[in-house]
Amino acid sequence: MFKKYTLVALLLLGFIAQASANSSVKTAIASAHPLATAAGFEIISQGGNVFDAAVAVSATLAVVEPSGSGLGGGGYWLVHRASDNKTRFIDGREKAPLAAHKDLYVDSAGQVINPRLSLDGAKAAAIPGLPAALVHLAEHYGKLPLARSLAPAIRHARNGFVVGAHHLSLLKNRANVIKQFPASRDIFLVKGQLPEHFAVLRQVDLANTLNQLARHGRAGFYANEVADKLLTAVQRAGGIWTTEDLQNYQVVEREPVVGNYRGIKITSAPPSSAGGIVLLEALTILSAYDLAKLDKLTQIHLITEAMRRAYHDRALYLGDSDFVSIPVQRLLSNDYAAGLRSSIRMDAVLPSKQLSGDVLPDSEGGHTTHFSIIDAEGNRVAATLSINFPFGSGFVASGTGVLLNDEMDDFVSHAGPNGYGLVGSAANMIAPGKRMLSSMTPTFLEDDKRIAVLGTPGGSRIISMVLLATLEFAKATSPMSWVKLPRFHHQYLPDVLEYENTAFTQQEVVALKGLGHSLQATANPYGNMHAAVLYKDTHTLNAASDPRGEGFATVK
Ligand code: GLY
């Protein structure tokens, strides 16, 4: 499906760059791909609102950043509508197939049958939520017909786009998996090899599937021709999806979690994501310290100790709230935070093994995507979308162009080791129709002067990245400083303080080791945060895309 039509691609980019917003209300959009940001503005220029733009950006990311999200995956859209002051969390997370059970990936002795089964191929795939969520957004929040908002994505799938270095490097990592599946190989590889730089990726089957969705709404994906092809392909490849799974899939609108950190209102993701609870718990622990008055070393130490405790509770308590009862109020209460704070020492770490509770390994992929949109009236969307690992399960259902997720791996499914070291409990065990716990943390921040929209991909590190960005927002800096901030992360287990090379000085590394932290520099920078802000007094906007990625942020 690749053609080296560089000229065509450049013309196409030129056309997109010209798509400008005519709307009198200015809008800020920041996403992981320039074509996705342009798609959002294209729809605004046709009279769409930020929610129509969110449909366009989500669908375009599914086409032009297939490593991170797609129709075969799911996601969360945190939305706020200014006209009725309504803030809702649209949970379009994938669900376990009805034939799934807690021992899906282990034998009768509890041993993992094959560690790749929850990562690669059809059996790793949960029931997609993204198509249903796009329909829901268009029907309940948008002004334009779904077909109009999907048009840019359909065009990019049909005409193609030039693949970037990010796509090629992730493809290289997953090529061995993609090679195993003919439909995937035909789309993403060229004669079984990696495409060249500046190759144009065309996805005609995906364009047709998007077209079915545009014409028939949810029945265009979850029933009829596309559903038949999905089921045939999945079942032939050893997957366990049924007609009922597709027919039954529903998005859920939830109340977001809301908290306060030193005058900043935080609105974030409730379960089935761990994001909002872990973020707010860490911030509530930290709220008793005036970080600005402390030296940098003490700040890093306290933030790390707050992360350790909040991620510990992620492991102990969190899962799909439609299936398990989660003590949200207690976890977010000031009294609870005070109890956790009382175990924090200024001169030493509390090793994670001294925090109690039975937990099992839980893994989480790091490749996801995020975009942020806000207009001058305060309408806004923070959306984090995923197919889990880069290129998901690597499995495209033949004839659909739909690359399926490997989100089943986000459940606690076995007692063996895993690549990410996250731990969980029975709350996140596989059950039929259950959503697997996520770390995706689409978030709004608001103080008396500003409203910000932000989030990032990055697996378990998502929450710590949003935490650091929130603390940076508290310093009243610009969106660029929130997204480019050097990062560090602690997730309770493994008991390691990970950091980007630029985050700590050598002196700080030595001093942190002296406090008992076990430090590890990450091999590469991580995350790809996109943020947008509305300044309340001037009604002006600003936006920023993480310099670590290839995204594009602008205001029109
Ligand atoms: N699969 C990544 C997440 O949901 O956090």
C-alpha cells in the first residue's frame, strides 16, 4: 500500500496547510500529528464546534498515527460544553470479549501459556470502543453530521500521507509481529520490508471502513459488512470475539474526578482509568507542602514519595468501577492524604516493600496518543486514545484495514514477570465485558486566570507526566514549559526512580541516592504531551506540542 509519490504527498500537505478556520471564535488545537491538527481546523472552518473537531482529530490520528491509536482501539474524551457548563468523561475504553475469563492466558497450573498471546495477534484484542465513541461525540455534542467530521480522515486514508521518522522507528520495533499477519504486512510493509523515508502510506480498506461508519453510524462498524469481516478474521486467527460482543459494545458517560491543589481545580479521568485518582491522590499528599519554598532536591524527593504512595493504591484498589467497588472518596480525602504524608521522611525514602498489600504484576504499553482542544468560549476536549503497544496487536482484520489493539495486556492476567513492571490486584483481573485498567489521564486545570487542557501517551508514566505538568502549571508558566519539562517517574514497583537525562544534575543524582532512592536514567526521552490554554481575562489562547514528538499545536 506504499507509493513513493513524494510530490503528491507534498501537494497534499500544502492543501492541508491552507485549510484555515473561518470561525469567529478562536480555537487552539495541539495533537501528535500536523495532519490531525489541520483536520480539526478544517472542520471548525466548516462550522463545526470543538467536539466535531475532536471527532476529526481522533479519526485522522487513527489514519496518520496508526502506531498509537485507531478504529481497532479505544480511548477517553474529557469534554466541557460552555453553554450548559457540562463536563463529562466519555469512556470509550475497549472491553474484554464475553468469552474472556481470568485464566485466558494461563494453563491449569496458572503458568503463562505464551507471553505473546496477550500482546500479539487476534487473541490480544479487546472489543474496540473508538468507533462508538466517535458516533457518540458527533450525536450528543457535535453540530455537524458524523460524515462531515470523518471526511479528512477518509481522504488521508484513501490518498495517503507521508510517513515520518516516528512511524518508521516504531514500525521497525514491531515489524516482526506485523510480518506474521498478511493483511498487516500488505498495508504497513513493502515486500515484507520497512518502507523508505518519504514513502506514502495509503489505507484503502481503512478508508472504506471509515466510510461505512460515516454512512451508517455505529452499525457501519459493529454490524453488517465490517462486523462480519472483523469476526471472520479474528475467529480464524484464534480470537474469541462474537457477534454479541460487537452488538453489545456501548460507551459510558461518567462523572470525571475533581480535586483541588493549592487553588487549582483539577478535572480528570475516573475509572476505568487510574489516571485521575492517582493524579489527585499524589497532589493531595503534596498540597500540604509549599514546594516553591523548598530546594529542588527536596521537591524531587517529596514528589517521588507522593508518586510511590499513589501508584501503590493504583495497584491495590483500581479496576473497572462497573465491576469492582473502588473507595474513591477515601482515596481522595484530605485525611487519607495526611495519613500517607505522615510516613514521608525528609531525610530518607520509605522502600516500596514496606508498603503493604498483595499485588500481582500488571503490564501496560507506552504507545498511545493525546490531543487537546479549547476555544475562546471555554468549550474543550482532552482526549487520550490507544491501541496499547506500538501498532497494537499487529493484527489487521483482513478487508477492513482495522489494526486491532492489544489492550487485553492491560489486565492483570498472570503471575509472571512483564516488561513494564506495573502491579495490580484482583480489581483488575479479566472478566467478560470488563474494561481493563488504564493510566490515560486527559485532564483540565483551572485557576482564577487560566483553563488548561492537557495529557500525554506513555503507559504507566502518563500519570506522573501529568502530575509534573500540573506542578509546572502552578508556577504560572506557558504551555511549552509544561510539555517540555524534563521528567521523572516512580510507580511503587519496581522501586526505582526513573528520570530523563536532563531532569537531574549529577549532584542531585548523588544526593537522591544518599536519601535511599534507586535511580535509573531512561534510555530515551519519553512522552508526547499536548496542551492548550485559555486566558480568562483576555479570552486569548495558546497551545504547545511536546518537542519530543512530531506534533503540531496552533491557534486560529
Ligand atoms: N494502554 C495504555 C493505557 O491504557 O494506559
